[in-house]
Amino acid sequence: MRTPTSTYRFQITAELDLFAAARRLAYLRELGVDWVYLSPLLAAEPGSDHGYDVVAHDRIDPVRGGAEGLAALSAEARRLGMGVLVDIVPNHVGVATPAETAWWWDLLRLGQDSAYAAAFDVDWAAGGGRVRVPVVGDDDLLPDGRIGHLAVVDGELRYHDNRFPTAPGTADDGADADTVHARQHYELVGWRAADDGLNYRRFFAVNTLAGIRVEDAQVFEESHVEIRRWFDEGLVDGLRVDHPDGLRDPKGYLDDLARLTGGSYVLVEKILEPGEALPSSWATAGTTGYDALAHIDRVLTDPSGQPALDALETRLRGGPVDWHEMIHGTKRDVADGILQSEVRRIVREILPLLETFPVVENFPVVEPVETTEAALCDAVAELLACFPVYRSYLPDGRAHLDAAFAAARRRRPDLAGTLDLLEPVLGDGDAEPAKRFQQTSGMVMAKGVEDCAFYRFSRLTSLNEVGGDPSVFAITPAELHEHLAARQADWPHAMTALSTHDTKRGEDVRARITALSEIPQAWESALDQLQELAPVPDPGFGSLLWQAVLGAWPASRERLHAYAEKAMREAGDHTTWTAPDTAYEDAVRAAVDAAYDDPGVGKVLTALVGRVAGAGWSNALAAKLLALTMPGVPDVYQGSELWEQSLVDPDNRRPVDFDDRTDRLGALREGAATMLTDSPDDPGTAKLRVVHAALTLRRDRPELFTTYAGLAAAGEAADHALAFDRGGAVTVVTRLPIGLAERGGWGDTALDLPEGRWADALTGRAAAGSVRLADLLADLPVALLVKGD
């Protein structure tokens, strides 16, 4: 198996298509990148900027460059000695425009007789033999049962701009549109019916992404026909698998994929909760790196700031905030709300099995309990809300299921009998309801935590990141060393990441926010002033908003307005996407505007930025060097070799100025000076130096990165240093830079280097034996030492 030493992620779009990306590979090579990493390439919904809404599996999207574009990029990668990694989407297809998705179109036209009926996860019985399609607006649901703006045009059903097929012989007799609609294998229903009346599996709660059944051998083959070609023709070297937790059998899928790719390098986008391990039986090199991101952010966070920030959160929220109680509530809301359709489907699969429980060996005989659909839905929803990780993979992960049952019984003793009834079937990995429950728990976790609670919990928002648990405030260097030693032993080729297309805040936004853990009182004072000058109705959300402004500053008014809208609607406690509260939203927008229009707000914000900018710069360089040199395969998200101050998507997917980066790298390679301050005039050249040096060393000297050993500094400021030896390359970074400055710097604190002579790849400074950190880190807050001959 060919394995990368590093990757660089391109978001392939109509603007940066495969041909354009191919022209940028020489720059990546000069930067030090080993493999190029591409976002999804298969044909997607018209206008899609991300490519996760695949509509056809037999071709590359023409607007992204088509087959010719991949051939050109692959040829250029081969010329430069680079590999190619591609993101794939096995769980679902886009159905927003049915005519674009031949499989879905055929399903709607022919129903259960479609050649693609087995490809989709449809409960035909629940829909009376029809697929429910939730597209009808409230105003078009007429009292007499008809649908407004429905028409038959050219043998198709049209609803506004939506086109739908008609079954053979159902639209050629002059019948009115509603009559023709009643004859179809699908039923157009109100969009609100998706919450509890849908009968096809989706990606999370996205109605326009329909799940497909890759566990079926034929579906796997047909949905991977183009991917197979990439490997048969030697165009691609590895794959990143999107959302494996949505699959019926992730392990089985990865085994199938290994056979298709000849055992090539494969990563999984899997989120691990604290203490959770990736199943060792999976045919994968590891995860895409959210776990590494969480560890890096927390080792740079000052644990002494937690009590003050806890107290601030308590004051802002009007009482103590328990993260685990919060997410139980948000997950339960999701299970009872936007994902109730999935809960009800699990229950529909359970109901026929209830009669078998008393006679199946090892199933307990229970006292009569209420077994209505409502009671079972209540119990299943409670289990989903109590599930401690994204999902289990029975028999793997049985302990997590047991924990969920135990928690559900504690919270809802009234459900004890029903839970007793459910436990045997949901614990049977071969039972259909258990399989569906496992597919669903991750959906509930993602929507309840990432897409809701992350926007409600404002204590320190650099910790509110995909793959992290915000209740875990900080870790020590010793704990990081333990994590990284295990990573080297168990998953040495897993990806490490700091920014992705899914991160809520770019890596350098988080680096600045992290600095607030060192100055909680100053942050509280500034926040109180901002709240007084530009009040946000919910002061807790105000804290979350101003942290984003601080981290991204200077940012355009438009970018911050877009962030504020998404954040407050995702939080969902005052306003939502489907029921916006205009007064609340206007107040939040006014606060954003005040950052630009109110001199008083500007003064407070400028002073606060001044307090954390230098520390944010130091944290950013430290985080980047850690991510690039720790065990694993580091990924550089497009553009993040300079400052990455993006906010949540789509902000983090906006175009990158590669011409500017190419020029700056050229100047750096020619010996241009590195700016050493974080100011509006600094584009991040110090960061570019770190990225270039680390990537080049990893690619050209891989033998220096084959082991792991933590190193400890000695002296009065030892806690501010973090260092490790990878087997010939030593990383040294600064932690808690504000505290370091307040104590007067490094003093005589020193680091004992392993035997030999060393040189800093960033500055050229020589070192050996016991080196004073004041000397080693005189120019930059980080060092990358290389052992000489």
C-alpha cells in the first residue's frame, strides 16, 4: 500500500476544476506536499459547490473537469512524484432535481418495479406503496386535498419548477394533475411531513439526500463503477470515505472497498468521542483527523482559566450549564422532531418482532407493558438521546449500547418495562431494527450536538469543534504524549487535521479564541462592555458571537452577518431556519453592524484584539507545527498555509488566492524575511515558513518520523514548553504565551536534546545538549530541529 507523508485538500468546483488544480500541483510540490487530496468528483446537483450531493456514479462532474480533467491532474501528479487522494460519498445521492439522478427518476417512475428499487432504503408499506416526497409548500396544500400549482406538462408532473416523472400509461388520458398524481408511485407531500412522515432514509435530516444501500452487492458495484475505473487505470492512489456511520455495515463496506482498490490507502470520516477507539478490524488507515485536532486545541488551552469561564457561562445563562444535560436535551429534541421519521421506522421494524420475544432463546419473558407505537417511539428516542457515541457496530460497541440503556432507565423509570422489551432486539446485531438503530444514532448525535449544542455552549468556543467534546476543557502535555504514543503504535498513517470543509471555525480563529483561556477576566470585562454597547438578546449567544468576531477579525460585514445567521438558527433556541424570529435576528445583526459602525464598540474590539493577537499568532504556529509533525499524515486544508480565519461553511469553502501563495512561497524560498507579528499587514509568512519546512522534511526525510517520544523541559517556565522527538526530528512549541510573557519569558528554562548535533529547519540555528529555550525560540515560538550526521 502506498501511503502519503502529507496531503493538501482542494475543494474542486467549477471555478477550481481539475484542470486548474493540475496547474497548482507544482506549487504544492514546492510547498512540500506529497499527495493532493480532492473533494468529491462524481457528477453532483447542478450548482453544487461541495459535491456531496452526487447524482451519478458513472462519471466525473463535467463542471469539475470530467474524466479528462482527472486524467490531466493525475498525469501531472505522476510527473511530480505525487499521489492522489479522492473524497467519495457512498451513503447517499442527491435528489433535489430528480431528472438529474437517473436512479431516483426511475424509482419515482416505476416504484417497486424499478431496476433501482433495491438501491434506495424505502419503507414501501408505510407509504401505501408510494415514496413520500416532501416538497409542497404550506400555501399549496389546499383544503380539498389537492395540491396548488401542480400541472401535467409534456407527460411529466410539474410543481412550480420541480419536475417529476409519470408512470407508463398514467398521464395520457387527459386527466387533471391531481388525478395523475394519485396514480404515481410517489406522493408529493408537505415539506413539514419530513419530520415524522417520511418513508425513505436520508443523510441526517436533509430531504434532498436519499440514502442508498451499498450493503447490497449490486448496488455497491453500480455505485462504484467510476471509482473502480480510477484504480484500474492507475489514476488515483487512495480514498477518503465520507460518513461511514450512515452505512448499514461500515466494516463490510470497507472490506468491499479494499477488494475494489486492491488494498489501497483509505481513510474514514469518523468522529470518535473521548475514550472511544476506532474498530481495529476495519480496512482503513484511520480517521480524517478530528481527534488529533481536538487534542491539539486542548493542550494549548490554559486549564487555570476554566473556573472563571465556567462562572461567566453560568452568569450569562442564568444558571449552571451542564454540557451532558444540554446535549441530552438537544438530541432528544432531534429524535422527537426532525428525525422522528427515522425513529418511527425503527419502531415499525420492532413491532412485528414483539410477539417472538417470549419464545426466542435468551429473550426475557417480561410482564405486560405498553407496546403502542407511541410508547416504543418514546423509548427508542430516549435511547438515542442517551447514546454516548455516534454509533455501535455490534458486536463491537456493545458497551455503548449497554450504557445507553442504563442511562435511559435512570432518566425514565416509567419506561423500564418497554426498555426491557427493546434490549434483546436492539442488542442483536443481526436484527433489522438493531441495524437501523445503529445507522440512526449517529444522525441524532450530529444534528443534536454539532449542529445545535455547539451553537448554544459559549464557554470557550475554540473547543466547540467537530470531533471534540466541549466539556473537556484542556489536557496536559503528558496526556498529549500518551495520546500520540498510542497513535504512533496503532494508527501511524491516520490523517491529522486542523481545518476542514466542515470545521466550525478555522484553525487560526480557534488559536485566538484559545488565548482567552489565559485572560478570562479581561474577556469578561470586554464582553460586558460589548453587551452594554450592542446588546444581544441572549447574552450567552452574544458571547459565542463576539468570540467568532474576535477570532476572524478583520472580517467583512457580509461574512459575519452570514455567520451570525447560521449560528443563531442552528442554535435553534430563539430562532430557526423554518420559523425565523425577526426581532431577535435584527438585534443580532445590529450587534454585528456595531463592530463597524459604532466607535465605542470598535474601541473595545480593537483593544481586545490587541490583547490576544500575539498569543493567537503563537498558538497558531504551535498548533500548525504540532499537526504537521505528530504521528499521522498531516493534511493542509486549502489556503491554510497562510492565516486560516474562516468561519463555518460556506465561509470556509470560499476561493483561495493561489497566485498570492505561489509568489509568497517563491519569495520565502529566495530568502525573504519572515514577519514576526500578528497584525493586519501580516499575511502569515511565518506560518508559511513552518508549513514549508515541516512538509518538505516529512516528504524528503521520512526516516526522521518513525518513532515517538515526549521530551520534557526543565526550569521555571517548563510548563510553557511542549516537545517531542519523532526519531531524528524534534518539535518544540510554546504553550500559554500570555502567561509566559507575564512571568518574564523563558528565563533559564532548558530542553535536553537527544544525543547528537541539531539544526532548526526554520531558522538554521544550531543546537546540542541542553539548549536554553530563550535562545532556541528567540525568533519564533516554535522550532523544528533536525539531527545532523
